[in-house]
Amino acid sequence: MSIPSTMRAALLTGHGGPEMLKVVENWPVPEVGPAEVLVKVAACGVNNTDIWVREGAYGAADDPDEVASFGDSPIQFPLIQGADIVGTIVATGTEVSSSMCGERVMVDFGIYANNSDETPSHDYLGSFRPGGFSEYVSVPAENAHCVSTSLTDAELATFCCAYITGEHMLRRARVAAGERVLVTGASGGVGSGVIQLCRARGAIPYAIAGAGKTVAVKGIGAEDAVTRQEGDLIAACNKMLGGQEIDVIVDTVSGPMLQDLLEILKPQGRYATCGAMGGAVVEIDVRRIYLKNLELVGATQGARKDFAAVRDYVLSGEIKPLLAGTFPLEKLGEAQEKFKKKDFVGKLVVVMN
């Protein structure tokens, strides 16, 4: 196949609003390193991390309001974001078999510090190096995984970042079959993924969701659901549970409800978090943590084994795509603004035309 020298790409030109995203027609097609492959991108999912990086919303240890990006080093602008890449290999590096050309692949977005399957990624495609909001992307060959499935490219692009993060949280929190798991932000990409991942491992998920979304999250697999914004959350959850206890809380929201979540969690329960959409700096009564012998777990992204688990669930049909909408590359800014409104269930995906 003939590979052009330039391509369409969405460039993040600096921290700020969606106006910092510029779609250009003549960005150089990336070179392919010896151990890399060139992927012609078909679809790429939109994630909260894309927006937080654009806004510089990750803060710092000594200043939670500092404009800062994800990862070990400052972002180098312009940057092509996009972690959830699905496409076809069109070229290989000198150390990679050319037989990979033509393979349809789902890309593991993680950048890893060593060869262990257990070590979480320390950065990711679309941050440390260019991602998939472009017509072509160069990725390490080991990150490009051949997939054979009837799912569309857009459907495949709903899984990677959200579900790997969810699998990582469940694994770190040691969620086992038969345990009850309360999931916040249950209609979002990670939350809806966690509901399915709980069912896949035999756990029983309950949901906290936004107004008007409880029926949808029960349709995904939640045993039952309550609305986050209405009334006494502790009382609502106790009524929902009917005397049963919550073994693990998987929290993607945090914010003011964190204290209530710790009250809902059973003694010796585990609380796992991967996000803070409801507010990053919160006030809690630390006594509830030690008096209830609670375990707190933080997780971000995932390890190679988490990607492998999600891929296997996808290919076996144990988890299903939750595609809420698609956008062309030229409307990436609109996609991110739609993402922030949280008025949908599942994932938004950018597709290449």
C-alpha cells in the first residue's frame, strides 16, 4: 500500500479550552522505528484524560490547582492525543516481521518501564508520544494486538483505556466472585466498563449514576442503581441493598460524596479510585478509615495483563461495546465538549473518513 508523506491530524497546541485543538491537513506521517509498526487509524476513543491533559488539570503534590499534565515529564506541544486506537498495520520497522502488514489491531496504549506483565504503565500513547487522533500513528510493535472480531472499528475503540483502567482497579482491589461492588459514575466509560467487568468475574455490581441513567446502567448489568444527585445517598444505598453489605467501592467521581461512600462501605471493605470528576480535594473524617479497618487503593491505567484480560473478554463476547456516538476528526473539540456534559451512557469515538 502506498503511504503518503503527510496526513490529517488534530494537534493540541497548548493547555486551555477546545480552541487549543487544531486540525491540520499536512502533518508529517510518523517515521517507524526498528521495533515499531505504522498503523492506519480507523477509530480512536475519547477519554477524560484527553480533556484533563488539555486543561492541565492534574495538579501537583504541593499545589492541586497547578496547571500540570499527566506523566513523568511536561507535555511537548503540539501533541496528537488519542489512546484508544484501532486500525490496520501498513508498515513495519526493520526488527518487525513484514507479515504483520495488513493485520487489524487494537493498540495497548501503555508505555511500560520494564518487561513485567504486572507493572502498570507510567505513561501512554497520546501523552508521552503521539496518539491516534490522526490518520496514521507509529506504535511499539508489542503494543499492536491482532484482533479477529465482527465488532466495528468504532465499537472496538470503546474498550481500551476505560476498561483497562477498570480491570486494573478490580484486580488491585482483589474483587472476587460473589462480592458486592458499588460503582460510582456508572454511566461513564470506566464506570459502565466496571459493571461489565464485575459480571465477567462473577461479582455483583450496584450503581450510582446521574439523573435519568439508572435504567440504562441496570440494562448494562447493574443489580440495582440509585441517582447520585437526589436526597440522602447513604439512605438510598441502604434501601437499595436491602440489608446486604458492600465489599468494594469503585469510585470514578470522588468529590463531596466521598465521606458518604466510606460510611456505606462495610468494615474491612476496600475502596478503589481512579478519578475525581466530582472534585479532587475533599474533606473526610479519617477516623472512619481506621475505625472500620478500611483499605484504600489508587489505580490509573493498567498493566499488560490488564490489557490482555480486557482483550480476551472482548474477543469472547463476555463484555459488549457501549458506543454512545461517533465524531469525525474535524469535530474532536465538539466530541470533547459532548464528553464533558456526561449526558450519555458509554463511550464517544472519533472515526476517520
